[in-house]
Amino acid sequence: MNSVKPSVWAGIIILCLGIVSLLMSLQYTYSGMVGPGPGFFPVWLSGIIIVLAIWYILESIKGKNVSAQDWPTGQSLKQILFIIMSLISYFILFLLVGFLLAAIIFLAILFYREYKWYVTVSLSVGITLFIYVMFNTVLKVHLPSGGILF
């Protein structure tokens, strides 16, 4: 019996995430009065993810993206697990404290190993505020600034 390759499973997971993202992005208006609305970018991004996931699945089935190693091991596995745990922590924090604090903490966790503390803090706060301002003022999509605890 032939087992399904891990790369096919990865493609299926990405495809499912793309479909869920597309369905969620359809809740926003696609176009605004003077141009693209808040749903424009998420719809296109989700569509691109879906197309690329299907392409990846087909390439995996054909065997064109074969690697010598199916599953990551050692340091690569640790990095992947670290990012996954950071994302899970971000989602939990997002519900508890809202976007601003959760995003700053999430980015700081990702940056702290590569940058000095003051660069980590500056980047985390700067990127989060930039995203918050862009969504709230330009796209008119209000991100939750507080969660259950605030």
C-alpha cells in the first residue's frame, strides 16, 4: 500500500487554510468608494494561496518536489515547533489582550534571538503600530485593541 507523501499533506493543509481564509475574507466589502475595499487584498491573497497549494499538491503527487528528507529533524524541527508554538501563543494572547499587545509580544518572541533588545522592541512596536494604523485609518478595518482581559 502506498502512503501519502508528507508534502501532499502539507499542501492539503495549506489548501484548507486558503479556503477558510477566502470564506472569511468574503465577509468584507471587495471595493470601496474610491478603490479597493478591505476585502480586496484578503480575497486575492487567499486565491493565490489556493492556486499555489493545488499546484504544490499536484507537483508532490508527480514527485517533482522530492527532497532527500521528508520530515525536518534536529535544529530545523526545533525552529518549526518554536514558530508554531509562538503562533498558538499569539492566538491565545489575541483573544485575551487584543491585537496590539499580542502582536508586540509575538514579534518580540520571533526577533529576540536575532537582534539586540532595543532593536527587537523597536521593530515589534513599530511594525505593530504601522499595521494598526494602516488597517484603522487607510482600510477602515478596525482591529480589536482589547481582548477579554481589557
